[in-house]
Amino acid sequence: MAAPPVVDLPFIDERLAQDLTAGLAEVEKLLRASVESDDAFVTEASKHLIEAGGKRFRAMLVLLAAQFGAADAPGVVPGAVVIELTHLATLYHDDVMDEAPVRRGSPSANARWDNTVAILTGDYLFAQASEILADLGADIIRIQAQTFSRLVRGQIRETIGPRPGEDAVAHYINVLADKTGSLIATSGRFGALLSGAAPEVVERLTRACEAIGVAWQLGDDLLDVASESAESGKTPGTDLREGVRTLPVLHVLASGDPADARLCELLAGPVAEEDVEETLRLLRANPAMEQARAELVAWADRAREDLSGLPDIPARAAYLALCDYVVERSG
């Protein structure tokens, strides 16, 4: 019988799937324990997003990367928890900046309480991650600090937007690499380093995971336009309604094609609800969608190139299958 899917991804080795499932159970146990506090409200607020679910995608990547060394090394699960706490903390802060009312199907922390509670809870999760880091060594602490710097820098650059004269598409890709790719890259690096994998393996996994992270976010850009219903996990046109200029939109705005005049007019700011269907129809038929998809495929291919040089073990096949999945999920 085929192995059950792990975090809804197409792993192809039964033993590997079992190992990752067991590892994720340990991650979940430590994750929940790490936010326990003597203050009941702090514990409740900290567990709010943990209990809302999530695939633990980044934690899974730590465990998968650890397969290239000693997968049961004592630092691997704590390293995965650090990554997950960091990711969760950024979600609390993102929801405040985006004024998001819902996260993972539940009221966001800022909606349930207020912005101050959400911000401070995110800070608390960062602090708890730092406490775990203290036992993992100076190199791991340094990598986490560098990753955090990139996360913040990406958010700042996204908030400010491209500088005058700066290429908007290049700016956008750099923002994705910092905001999304950096933490996914560190997931691979942590798993490989903490398991004692060879230095070349560490570097290849770090680069491949960053490329996978960028490709994954580009796939979300396409899904926001191409999906016909909320079955994909995204309501079509969400980014358009919020005025978020994703890669297909940026390509349209940069095209200069007179045939795109109406679409450019619609995309000049947040798209009004009554114009969403027209905008989606025009954008789906525009060459900008294929341009964006080509960019996604290029990042997935970049990941495959690094992965192809790794030892031929089931974890490598799983990573390559993940690259295929990232491309296929975008349609």
C-alpha cells in the first residue's frame, strides 16, 4: 500500500513518509510545549495560530534535509521548532500590517483581541525561538539572525516599493526571496547542519530550498488569478481586491501594449468588487500569465539543478517530487 501523504505533498518512499510523520509529531509536541507560560492569556494567545492548523511545511523541510545526515540527531527537532515559531511569529505581525480578519480559517489574533496583543504575541514567539536557539550553537544562532534580517528587509522593501528607476519585477522577486525564500532556505540549512551533513550538501540544500520557496510564492500569484474557485485554498482575485501587484500584474503594467489599456486601467489600484470578474477574465487570457509561469518554472529548475548533485537517497527523490508539485499546483 502506498505511503500516506506527508503535509499533502507527494512523497514516494513509505519509510521516509513514516519517518517524517513521526518527526512532525515530535515537532508538534515541542512546539506546543515551547509556548506554555505561567500566564494563561499568554499561552492562549501564543497557541492561537498553532491550534488553527497549518501544514508545518517549513518544519517538514528541516526533517527532510536531515535525512542527508543523522536524521535522529538531537538538534534536528528543536531546529524545526525554531523555524516554525519564527514563521508563526511573522504571521501574527503580517496580519496586523494587512489588517487581516482571518488566518487559517479562524479569526486572526488582531481580530480576536487587538493589534497590540497580536504584535506582542509575535514578539513572544520570537523570544521563545531564541531560547531554543541558545542550545543549538553559535553558528545556528548566527544563521537565524541573518535570516531574521532578510525577513525584515523584505517586508520593508515590500512596504516601500521599488525605488524610482528600479525594475519593478526584479524588486518583486527580491522581496519574495527575502520574505518567503529566506526562511525556507534556512529550513534546509538547519536540517542539513544539525544532522551533520557534508558542507556541499548543506549549501546545495540551502540554495534549492530558497528556489523552492520563491517558486511556491510565484505559484500563489498564479493561483490567485487562475483558480476557478476557493478549492485551491485561495479565493480568486484576493490580491487584485487588495491592490497587491503580483508578478502577472507587473508584467501587464510593464508591457506597453495598447491592447492592454483596459486591463492596465483596472489594475491601477485595488480592483473594485464589480470589476473583479472582468479583470480576472482579461488577466487569464493575457500573455503575462505565461511569463509569470515561465519564471516559476525557472526557479523550480534552479532547485532541481542543485538537488541533482545530492546523494541519491529517498529524500532527494522527495525534494525533486516537491519541485514537480510546486509547478503542477499552479496549473
